[in-house]
Amino acid sequence: MESVSHSRFARYSYLKVGQVLKLIRGKSVLDAMGMLPWVPRVSRVLVGKTLKSAVANAGPGTDPARLKVSKAWVNHGPALKRVMPKAMGARAQFKRKTCHLTIVVSDQKSHQK
């Protein structure tokens, strides 16, 4: 059984979220949740909330110890275009990056052959 959780339009760069996902992909849910507080990235909060949501989507009777992070990926979101004032009345445009995060958790029994 698989359960999916999405987090869309998050205000983090997809590269920084991808670094956190690389650490938890393929691990059990309990190991991943235990590891996240020690990751030195602010995006660990977003990943932790999305992971908890995926576990909750698995159903009320599902034991988190039997679940593992089977798939986790992040994609680009739309960039928010902003302007910063510069010298002599000029301006510089910069982009605030966003991302779309998806985490899939599944039973460990279904992947053992």
C-alpha cells in the first residue's frame, strides 16, 4: 500500500530541498524522522511536515514502523519576480524560488522479493 503527500508552492529552492530528500530516500519512516532534526537545512521542516502527512494518509491503523520512504522528489515551482533598488535610480530584478515536493511512503513488505 502506498500513500502520497504533496507540498506545492513552498518558498524554498528545489536544490536545497533535494539535498534533504537525498538523505531520507529509501530509509524507514522512523529513521527518517529521527534524522531530520539533525540536518543543517531549514527545509527540513517542510520535508518533516510532508513526511508526517504521507504517514497520516496511509490510514489510522497503519504502523509507522512498517513504512518506508519509497519515493521522494522535488520539482521547480514558479519563481516570484521581485525588484531591488540600486544606485542612481536603477533597479535589479531577482527571483524568489519555489518548489513542489512529493513524498511516497509504502509498506516494507511490498518491496521485499
